Amino acid sequence: MKEITKTHLKNAFSGESMANIRYKIYSEKAKKQDFPSISLLFEAIAYAEHVHARNHLRRLPEETDSAIAHAPFGVGDTIQNLEKGIEGEEFEINEMYPSYKEVADFQSEKKAAISFKWALEAEGIHKAFFEKAKEKIESGEGYKLEKINICSTCGYTTKGKAPDQCPICGADKKQFRKFET
Ligand SMILES: [Fe+2]
Ligand SMILES: [Fe+2]
């Protein structure tokens, strides 16, 4: 595997692993603050980040190294945690994954390019979920989420029922993991 793409996969694995834990912690915080739907949202999206981390890890050769990942640190209240979520997703959407994917394409690293592409597409959806939740809480309307489905192949995230086929990776309905209150 080409060196630069390999470094990018390690950084992306590290970033997604941290996002997974961060969202689980934000989920616990939301639960404590009596926001059950936001707690569910963070829990489900944490699983999508797990899927991304796993996809990146599986494409890496077996070796030991260090990785650098960009991440918002600290834990705030639920609104602040949604803002941190938006910030993290924006970095991935605007900088990280488009650049990593370009380099992987340039280096003909097809499997890495797919892993970056799948993550990029799901992160756009995550950002929209967090923005909507923040808006609903801030307006006083309240945020309700009963069911959310995550594609266990690519991390695609959708409210309500799972589609027959994943629009990102084509996985069957059976490959979706359901999260509900
Ligand atoms: Fe995400
Ligand atoms: Fe998928």
C-alpha cells in the first residue's frame, strides 16, 4: 500500500475510534440531562463511526505505528456536545475525507478510496441530524426520535425504517442495525 494513503487510513481509523467513544459519552450525558431522543441519536451515530473505523482498520496492513487525528476534546452540556458533533463532522466533510479520497484515487488505492467515500457520505447525514436536533432543542419545540437505522457495511444513517437497499453501498435491508427508544 502507498505510504500516504496508509497514513490517511491510520489517521481516519484513529479519528473514527475517538468519535465512537465521544458520541457514547455524549449519549450518556444526554440521558442524564433527560434528552432520551438525543441520547439515542448519539448512540446510533456512535455505531456508524464504529463501522467507519472498522472499514479503515480492515484495509490497513498489520503493523504498529502512531496516528494523528483531529478531534474536539472535553465534554459539555448536550447543546455543546451537539455543536462538537457538528464541528467534528464538518472537518471530516470539508477537509479530511475529500482530501484523503483524492489522494487514494490518485494512488490507485481503490479499497481505501471506497472506505473514505462511504464515510464521507455518512458524515454529511450525521451533520444534518445534529443540526436538526440542536435547532429543535434551542427553539423549545423539543426533539423526538423513535427509530434510527445504520447500515453495518458503510455507516449510512436513516431515520425510521431501513430501506430495502442501502443507497450508499447497496447492502440489503438485513444488514441494517436498528436503534429505538
Ligand atoms: Fe459521523
Ligand atoms: Fe451501506
